[in-house]
Amino acid sequence: MSLVTYEEVRPWARSIKARVVAREMPPWFIDKKIGVQHFSNDASLTDEEIGTIAAWVDGGALRGDPADMPPPRTFADQGRWDFGSYGEPDLVVNLPKDYMVPASGPDHWPNVLIDPKLTEDRYIAGVQIIPTKGYRAVHHIRTALIAPSDDSAHAGEVDSGPAGVEEMGIFLNEYAIGKGADAFPEGSGRLIKAGTRINVSFHLHPNGQEMPMNIALGLKLHPKGYKPTHAIISAIIDNFDLDIRPHEPNARFDAYHLLTKPTRLLSYQPHMHNRGKAACMEAIHPLANGNSRVEPINCARFTFNWHLNYVYAEDSAPLLPAGTMLHMINWYDNTAANKANPDPDAQLTFGGRTIDEMSGTWLSLYQMTEEEFKKEVEDRRAREHTVGSSK
């Protein structure tokens, strides 16, 4: 529904209060009492803002003086680029032709190769997928870089398997509902070599109407000849051993990832399906005496309608030494109380369909030398000390 004018908003006042007080809207599900709290894309409201909205509704949702009305806001359309200070992408590519999604049938996973026609090696500063057609049928979209030396497939060809061409490539990025751009920090980037093709892997869910599907894939490029200090790594940490029993309200599954080098985490994105309930990430630090120290990094509620990517603010991105074990914990609600659950009688294992389940965590990060890590830690401590002293 539209919420632009007072007349449009007033009938929804009580619902607005309920969703805002429950922190369901605007969508931002990070637990504000655990771990890192500063993100560059934080869309949440402050306690004071929530209190203001609640008090307005409790007071009868009265209309103020029209003379005090600020100018109407203008909103970017759904297909906006989200690269922040980087601005517009330097290169935008589409599928060679629309892919037709049938009106009915099972989930399917077509793969389409596209050629960005790069004639020289470049570094990517950011990447974003925008569905331009057929977005209602999209479960998610993934892209992968196909090396120039790989001649096993050709641009424009469609492979219909859930693995297919994608397995040949190196993961680039992902789109799901609510996901914006992956914009990398200053001094970092991803190499894309001349002649590289990009595989676009769709997970599509027919919804009763035949429709064309296409995308715009935007690449923000560093200047020619520029070589960043740090190479961006996109890590996917999955647990394939799911066994969620019928009517289980709090199934838990864990996954681990060892950091072999000093690492800066850039973003955190849990990935589950309709039974997803909550997720946490913590760092297990080895100690010299053989014990370990557990550092909570983040916890977040999960809802399938919003696949949010939580991007850390520059001065808050976790800095983790070599030897740290990342521990991922995902919880599921397979009961009728979960309104998104299509079948609480089902016993679930890992699967690609929307009605199946997954247990994954998507991370962006970069690795450092020991010297760089020590300097970043020291610089952050100095900044924190300066800020603390000025209060």
C-alpha cells in the first residue's frame, strides 16, 4: 500500500505502530544487544523515533497543521543503483535475450552466460544485480566469473541444471529480496580479467503467470591501471547436514570456517528459506594456554521476505587474527506458528527448492599480512581512545 499522504497512512496507523514497535519495519533484524552495532546500511529506527510514532498512534493519529507540512519526499524507483559514494556503474550488462518463466511447474535453475566484452584486466569496486523483468518469480540470482581459458560454454547458452555452468566459475555476487549493491571499501577490489564471461544462475519459482525474465548487472570499476591493496573474497559457509523434524520449533544447525590469515570482515548475510528463524555469528579465538575465547559478532532474526546483507561501518568491521574459527549458528521454526511455513508436517533436509531448506552464511572479507593487521588494530584503538577522551 502507498504511505505517502496522511489520507493513505491514517487507516494503517495501528498496524504501523505494531510493526514498528516489533522492529519488523523498516526491515533491519540485527539484535541491538549483541555484538557489532555500526553498519553503513543501517535502516533501523532509534528508540526515540519508535517512541514518537507509537505516541502519535496512541494519541489518535491526528493530522498536524498543514502549514507545517514539509515538501513531499521523492523516492527512487525500484531499479536504482546502490553504490553510495561510488555513484553509477561503469558497465551494465543484460541477458542476450529474455528468459521466459513458465506459468506453472517446479522450481528450476537456468544458467545463462553473458559477455561483458572486457578487453583488459580491471578491478571491480562494486557489483549489483537488479531484476528488470520477472522479479516476482525470483528466489535468488547468483553470478560467477568464467575464466577466459574455459571454452566449455558460450555466451547466451542456457543450461537448465541446478549446478550447470555455475560450478565452473568463481562466485561473484548474489541477489535476493531486499539485497542492494556490494560496494567494496576503499583500497580493495575484485579482479576481472580480459575475456572473462559472467554466468548468471537463476533460482526461479513459477507463480501462475508466464513472464519474461532479465536483469541488469552493474559493475563499478576502479580506474584503468589501478591495483587495490586488498583482494575481496566472497565466502559461502554452508551446512549441508540439515535434518529438521516435523513440528520442531527451534531446530539448530552449526557451521565453522577457519581463518588461516588475519582477516577483516566486511559484511554478514544469513541465508535460509521459509523456516529460517534466527542466525548468529561468533569468533572463537585460540588462546596460548590451549583454551579459547568466544567473541559474539552478530545475531539477527530472519525472515524469508528480506535477505538483508549487513555491511559493517569502516571503524566497526571485525578484525580477526589468523587461527580464528568463525562459528555460524542458524535456527529454524518448522511449526504451524510460523506463518511462512508451507508444510509443518514435512521433514526437511538440505535442498535448493523454495519449499526445502538451506543453512548458509554469505560473507565478504579481505585478508591481510600480520603487519597490516597489527597496524589496523592499533589505528582503531587510537581512534577509539581519541573519541573516548573527547566525551
